[in-house]
Amino acid sequence: MKIFIDSADINEIREAAMMGVIDGCTTNPSLLAKAGRKIETAIPEICSVVDGPVSAEVVSVEYEGIVEEGRRLAKIHKNVVVKVPLIAEGLKAVRTFTQEGIKTNVTLCFSASQALLAAKAGATYISPFIGRIDDTSHEGMELIEDIVLIYDNYGFETQVLTASIRSPYHVVQAARAGSHCGTMPFSVIKQLLKHPLTDVGLAQFLADHKKALEKAK
Ligand code: G3P
């Protein structure tokens, strides 16, 4: 499963990229606001650090505006993927972008029926928000299983990009379900790495190494 960092904070994006574990990056207006960045300057900087797809989200909700904004974003860098909300005007724009060879990430997906329509419109990625579904006392991961099954049944090329990931367990569940990609905060990427037995084992090896050096004196 491809791992994307869900962030507009260039420092943490750079740190994750240096670890060699990220395949791409996703941003949204809330993440840009959190990082105090404007999309026009943040996206080129992220593209210079991340060697893979970088999602940049439009804020227009009418077809013409989405297309104009998306074309402008796509011109920033070859790796830009235009992120479009899952509304009727958004799907019209996705169809146009697909005809023009512009990659799209259809976002704010909360149902399999929405995901089916996004795939039919030609979306490159679909972003189901599993954490936000969990927040409503429903099983977010069931949506990933449904979408993977439906896309497989009909050979859709749209990639499932599990989003709103909140924990390492979400990542493992998404990978088990066959999600093509998962996007997650840097905090979750760091949690994926952690295991107490790794830390205990390393401390032991270092202590034994020190002892061995002392003995050899
Ligand atoms: O990629 C979508 C993501 O940013 C939403 O996550 O935690 O705000 O539901 P969250």
C-alpha cells in the first residue's frame, strides 16, 4: 500500500521524505490553514520535496470555478493531483480533467455509491474518510472493503486512497482490505515505526556492546 503524508507542514513532510517511507502527499484547506500556508507557495515547495503525487484541493464549488482552479493547480508541477469535492459539479469537473489528462483525487467520500460515481467520472483516486465515519459510531473500514470489492468487480482503475486515518491499526486494516494508498498525519507515520521491543532490544545491544569493549581493554 502506498503511504501518503496528510500534511501541509513542510518540515514534517521533509522529515518523512528523508525516511524514504512516503509515496506522496495530500493537503486540504484545513491543513493549509493549520500550517499557515497559501496553496500557491506551499504546493511547489511540497513538490520539490516529495517524489510522487501531491494533492492540491480546489475551493470552488461550481463547475467553471473548479475547472479554472484545477487547471491552474495542475500547471504548478507534473505531480499535482487536483482534489475535488464529491458533489455533482465536482464530478462534471473530474470528467473534464480526465479528458485533459489531469489527475484527480475525489474527496469527502462517505459511501460506496458516491465512490462508484467518482470512478465512473474517471477519478484517479477516491478518498473515503474512515476516521470521520468511525466518529459517527459506524465502522469506517467496511466502506474501504466495499469500495475495493466494487472497483475490483468492474475493473475500475480508480485507486482507493484511504483518508482520515487516525491510528496505525487503521493503516493495517486498510492494507488488509486492499486499499491502494492511505494518507495519514506524520504522527501516525511515526507510530507505525514504533515498537517497545525494538527500543528494549536496542538498549540491550548497546549496553552489551559497551560491556564487551570494557572487557576487551
Ligand atoms: O485526508 C483527509 C483528512 O485530512 C481528514 O482527516 O482527521 O480531519 O478527519 P480528519
